[in-house]
Amino acid sequence: MVLDDLGSSLRGTLDKLQGKTTLSEEDVEEIVKEIQRSLLSADVDVDLVMDLSDSIRQRALREEPPSGTTAKDHVLKIVYEEMVDLVGESTDLPLEDQTIMLAGLQGSGKTTSAAKMAWWFSKKGLRPAVIQTDTFRPGAYDQAKEMCQRAEVDFYGDPDEENPVEIARRGFEETPDADVHIVDTAGRHALEEDLIDELEDIESVVEPDRNLLVLDAAIGQGAKDQADRFHDAVGIDGVVITKLDGTAKGGGALAAVDQTDSSIAFLGTGEEVQDIERFEPSGFISRLLGMGDLKQLSERVERAMAETQEEEDWDPEDLMQGEFTLKDMRNQMNAMNKMGPLDQVLDMIPGLGGGIKDQLPDDAMDMTQERLVDFEVIMDSMTEEELENPRSIGQSQIERIARGSGKEEETIRELLEQHKMMSRMMKQFQGMGDGDMQRMMKQMQGGGGGGGGGMGGLGPFGD
């Protein structure tokens, strides 16, 4: 995630409070200075950083930790609450019929965001359609069409029509069954008068319920100026921040938007159509501080399981009965892949993201992802009998599978060992009653103690 350095630095500072029950002024000052350094490195505006650090300093020195709460957890709660306040609220975006118009400069990621948003709405049970009106940028039509095909959503554009307003009008006529219309517009290298005129003309035809401004995270503190200028020109109801997977300036963009009349609607976190998430301040900051985000994790798990079931005609409840086969393992792996990059998933699991992930080598997640691909190739080289009964696989079969898959025998043995471990784990789950399951989930959510690690339904610290 883009602000990993910020989160790692903050967590490292808070770890120095481990075991303390009271805070000295020196402790608080050290924490505040580290927060200042971290936020400034993430390109957050200096005045905002000073205001935030002053609030944290005053609260940490003034407020008494609740009984039984460690100094670390007390400060973590304060930092969490103040940073949630810093990034602001999420844009109101009800799941209902609506028209959304996207605006932004050229290269900000509007066309990709249009397809991603359409995909997101489709997963929420609505039927979206993307209307591509960009006649200024060569290739905009082809890119939009290809992205919408990947997202499996309706699309309208006309590469032979030069009038974007006419395209917008026809787009609505050609997609009458859509619940959500997402209108992608042209950009320029700067907010020029002809761009403003074009946006106003399209707006008068499509009558959007919401105008969303698309901003590249690399713009940093410049997000505030762009948000203000677009808002003055056409009115902005929310912001989509893109490319949060590859810039150190994301903190500036996130914080700057809140200093305007705008709020954040979506975050773009990668290149695939599913690499988008609804901006939820509490979950975003919770992940940043290593406390997980069970709400986002739950959504990804449910979506991945549903998609895997559609493709494989497989019911996850079957795992709780009978033998755990390599076919079951492959279905689980496919579901994991659909959840997105493993480092993002780890960030959402309380206790696994944050501090533990900080200790892993930089390439650990890539290696793990590559290994899953290796396992998939190996299983493609196995017979039905071997997939159903992996315990029957001996040395001669390992040699044959290695030749067929092009993988090392050691990797095949690693797959079989991984299956044994997962099989033992599934047997433990099969023996659990409902009470055992509930206790386990409570521990994951921090309900069993541990101070601030759990998300529950009300954020990391309850209400």
C-alpha cells in the first residue's frame, strides 16, 4: 500500500512504548516528532501536520488512559482518531439508480476509473454502463472499450463522432437498462476554458447526480488546488484518487482533498479492474496503523468465494465435510488470487498486517504470489486420481509431474506438504462447534483483549 513507509514508521515509534503504563513528556514529544517526520515525508501539508501533531500532543498529555489500557494503546487510539479526522469523510454514494460524471486532467486515470467503478457497482448488484465521451485523446475509445470488456459491464462510445455531447446523448439512448451511468469525459494538460465549456455542455445533457474529480495520487498537495478549481468550474461532489500503489505522495493527496469542500469516494490501488475500493476513513487509517480492516477483508472474501463458485461449481461448505483434496486447495488458491495482492490482504488482517509484515523481506509477497502460480501449474499436470488422493503420490509420480509441469521436484514436494498442513487445519475446523468458531472470530477482532487490535463493527476501539 502506498503509505506503507508512513505506517511502518508510526508503528515503530509506538512500539517504543511497549510495557509502559504512563507517558512522560519526553515520550509524547518523541512520538509527535516521528509523526511529523512521517507525514511530511508522505507529502502532507506542513500546516496540517502541525495542527495534527498539536492535537495529538495535547490529548496524550491531558487525557488519562482508561483503566487497564497501556500507554501504547492509549496513544494509538488518539493517533487513530486524529488521523481519521484528518482524511475526512467518505463521499455519500448510495446504491441506487444514478448518473455519475467523471472529470479530471489528462493522465489522471479517468478512463480506467470509469471501468473500475462500473465493476464495483456490478458487484453490488446494480447494472452499470460506461459512456465514453473523450474525443480529444487518441486511443481513449479503444482503452475504455477494452477495460469495460474486462470488467464485464455495458459500454457505449463512438470513435467516428467528434461531438462529445452527441455521444453522451446517444449513450443514454443505447443503454436504457443501466441502473448506473458513468460518463467519462476528456481531459487536458491543464484546466483550460475549452475543457470547462465541454464539461458544462455534457453536464447539461446527462444531468449527473454526482460529479467526481479523478486525481493522480502523485499530485500530492497539488490535489487541493485542482479540487478547488474544478469545484469552482463545474462543482465537485467527491474525488477518486488513483495510482495509490506507486507513489510516495499519496498522503498529500488524501489530506489535501479534505481541506476543500470535497470528500473521497474511491481509491484506485492497482492496474486491474478489481483494484478499486470504496474509501472508508476508519478502515483506511486502521490498516495504516497495522490494526487491520475486517470489513474490507470480509467483502473481498465473500466476492472471491462467489466468483470461484461460479467458475468451478464449488461450494466452500464442502470443505467442512469429508477429505480435503488438492482440488479443494486449488479452489482456495483461486479465491485468494481474486482477493487481490497478498500484501493488501495481509494489511486487512488484525495482527498480520502492520508490524509482522514490516519484518518480511521486500520481495516476500512477490515470492508467495509466484509460488501460488507454480502450484497451479503443477496441479494442472496431475491426474484426477492424484488430485483427489494426493497421499497416493510417490517418487515416480513426482518425477513425471516435474517433467510435465517444468517445475522442480522440490516444489512439488512443497505443494504436497502444504496440502498436508491445510488438511490438518481443515480437520480442526471440522471438529469445531459454533461456540468455538465465535470465540475464534472474537479473538481475531480483538475481543479477547490485546488493546486496539480488533475492528469489531465500530472501528478498532469500539464507540
